[in-house]
Amino acid sequence: MEGGCYCGALRYEVQGKPVFKAQCHCRACTHFAGGAPNLFMAMPANGFTYTKGTPAQFTRDNEAPATRDFCPTCGTQVASHRKGMPLVMIKVGTLDDPAAFKAPKAAIYVAEKQPFHQIPEDLTCFDGFPMAAE
Ligand SMILES: [Zn+2]
Ligand SMILES: [Zn+2]
């Protein structure tokens, strides 16, 4: 699968099967997703490469720091990753074919969910992040 940012300066390629497909309701994701939960799929990090451009990165200094990769030109966040976790979380909206995502299987960080967020009934809900860092 391929994808990239809104302006095209940052492009990536990813191989392998999704390990996890979810929507995240955390406070940080509501910043990045414009208020909605952020839809992502976790892919094996070793199948992910940037084919054009170099992302700018931001890591918040908290107890479970995630590093977010974004385009330095248009600001689109394309992926995030966590120290010690061999996964890259790809933002579904940055895929060339977002429909390939099909649907989320879980909702995470529901403890931080906003009252206007919708969670389909068939999703498994987690208060935080369901996978521990190695
Ligand atoms: Zn861009
Ligand atoms: Zn989140």
C-alpha cells in the first residue's frame, strides 16, 4: 500500500498485514483529527519506508510517549510510533486508497472520549492502549 500527505511532499510505502485496526479517542488524536477520533492501522514497522521527503517529528514528553511524523510543508500527520514497539500506526486518511482500511475493529482510549464521539456497537473498547511496549 502507498500513501502520503495532503501536498505530496511526503510519501510512504507499507508492506505486510495490519496487526491492529482501531479508532483512537485520546485527547491528542482529537487535536490531530479535528475533533473526531483518529482512525489508524498498526503495521509492522519493518515494512514501512518513506519514499519521498523526510517527516518532521514531534514527541510529547509524557508517560507513554508517541512520536508523530508529519509533513513539514502541509502539516499532515501520516504516522506515529512508540519507543520499544515494532509497529507504525498509519493514519488511514493518508492512504492513497483509504477504503482499503475497511473498518476499525476496536476503539481505544475510550476513557478520554468526547460526548459527541460515536463508537459502533461491534467494536471492542479499551480504556487505553491495548498493547504494551516491549
Ligand atoms: Zn505535505
Ligand atoms: Zn490517540
